[in-house]
Amino acid sequence: MITLNADQAAAERKISDWFFNGTRQFFVLTGFAGTGKTALLKHAVKEALKLDDLYSAAFVTPTGKAATVLIKNGVSACTVHRLIYQSQTTEQEIEINGKKIKVERLVFRRRENIDKAIKLIVLDEASMVSDDVLSDIADFGVKVLLCGDNAQLPPVEGFNSFLKNPDHTLTQIVRQQQDNPIICLSQLAREGKPIPFGNYGDKAFVLYGRKFSGAQRERLLKRSDQIICGLNKTRVKINEEMRRYLGLEGLPKHGDKLICTLNNWETFIDGGARFNLVNGIIGTAVHPFYDVNAHMGFIQFKPDFLDELCPEALPFDTGIFEDGEYRYKHGDTFAKFDENGEATGVFTLNRFEYGYCISCHKAQGSEFDNVIVFDESFAFKEDKNRWLYTALTRAKSKLILIR
């Protein structure tokens, strides 16, 4: 078990007093990168509150990728969606190609109750969760410990007002991170201070964008686990560049890196039905095949945080890969027919794009070992410091910042 520093110990005392004696439903803990938020949460729940993360404390995150980060740190976790919503099957009659077809659809509604054994909900990465979802969590009447980094970007959809008034903010960098150059650079970004060019040990490098070219550029881009940028035109250009380096062209090929760009709560990406196919899921295309005339594709998909393929082939709109625009409206439904004209299956098209280079918003809530960031924070005006800080803190082991 870890030894808490003074800052963490003070936060734990506040959490304990709130849980046992407080009347407020929410406790808000914030902390900058490197302050040991996850370690504190684990210690406080098990040691100070004497709760079990399998039964009496429910650790949840906004995304499956974020949940696996907690799991790797020895904490049982799931997505907030799985905890508070339940799926129900409803039958609908729709018309496809002039034929009326009855289909079963999954709809998600907030659960009336959660397990009575749960005494505390711990929501990590709370900066990504909107007030609407937090309101749904509050309706269960269980105490909620929110944890997030209010220096990061706000949610893409909705607002998160809770983190603006934290009960405690961790600011002391834990001993293990004090000499980490990635953390040092992220501090400069957060405070809006200049970030000098040069090498920072063997973990962080700040390079001139004008000189980032040729063989060095190709070598470093191909070695990266994730490339992050700010502008859409940059993202498209770098994804095309990466595919050239890898000898790939045309529609997505086997082994192409893809990112889901639209929520599909009806589709699960694992055999245990724990994680849904949601916006921001990154993975690899496996054995894609196409109906070229219909501008549709079908892929087996391996999410980057799982050791298994999606249970079923995923249909997707290929228009974005052909001319830069999706061909079908969100929610368009299609059917497969047999030789007798009978419907054998109904599906809704998913949306994917290449995932070698992604936006900072799409990267939020995830961490990657080796990250390259193209600094386009200038495009985000008053949020430019938040953007750069969020981008830099996606790197776990090695960071290259191109300016």
C-alpha cells in the first residue's frame, strides 16, 4: 500500500469526514497530472472508508479505455453508462425498400435502482462527464466522489459545472513523478509559460516544426503509438501521410488504425457486453470487405484496449474514406434480404475514420506510451493552455512536441 504525501493525506481526511459525517451527496476532488489522484482514490476507499471496490464502492469512468486504466491499477471498474443505464429490447416496425419490417432495437433508460450494496460511486475522469449525466447519477441518492482534472478541456457535449468548485485540489507532485519531464512540460503548458526547444532526458523532446521532415519525420511518426493535433486539415493530412509510409491506399485495409466517430450504444465491442461502441474508441481493422456500389464496408474490429475482436462484423459508411464526407445520414437503417426477398437482418451504419492522428478531444480520457503532439493550441484561443496541457498529459512514457 502506498504512503500518502501531505497533500494526499489532507484530501483523504476530507473525503473520510464527508463520507461519514457530511450531508452533501457529492465530494469533488481535482488534481493536476502527476499528483497521484488514482492512487489516492484507491487508498481512500479501501483504507479510510473500508469499502470494497467489488461490492460497496462502484468505480466508474466515462469510457471503456479509461476503465481499463483503473483496472490495470488494480481497481475493479466499469463505464458509468453500464452502471446507471439498462438496456431494453423494443419492437419497431420500419419501412425499407418499400417493405415493412419488424425489428428489435435496444434502448437505454436510467435504472430505477442500483445494487443496494453500493454505498459510494467513484467517478474518475469526471471532467469528461456532462451535468446531465451527473444529474442521472445523483438520482440514485448514493454518495458520489467525483475525481477529475479541471485544467483539462471541458466536455465536448454539455457542461460540467461541478469541477469549478472542488472540495480539494491536489497540487503536490508525487515523489515518483517529480523528475518526470512530461509532467514538467505539462505544468508549463497549464500555466501558459514558454516551453523551450530541446531534449528533456530520454522521455520528452520539443522539436522545431519547420525542421521536422524527411527520414526523421517518417521514423518518429511510425514509432509513435498516437499522434495528436488540433486542426481537422492537419489530422487528415497526417493520416494520409501515415498510410503512405505503411504502403496502404484506397479504402481501409487489414491492419489500418481506425477510430469510431459516432456513438452506437446498441453495439457491444466485447463478448461480455461490458463496453459499447462509442465515439473515440480506437482499434484495428481486421479483414474488411466492401459493397463498393452501396458505399458500405464491413470490418472485424479489434479495440486497442481489449484482447479480443468485436463479436460481430461492423457495418460502416465508406463515404468519408472516398471523398471526405459521409454518404448516409446518422440513423439510416438497412436490411439484408435473401433470394426470396425476405429480410435476414437489419443494421445501422457505423462511422469510422483513420486513427493514426486524432484530435485532442478524441484522445481525452486515454493514455498512450509514445505520443507525438503537433502544437496547434493557437486555434483554441482562451482554451489554448487547456488544449496543450490535455494533449501533453496523454503521454505515459515518451512525448515529442512539435512546435
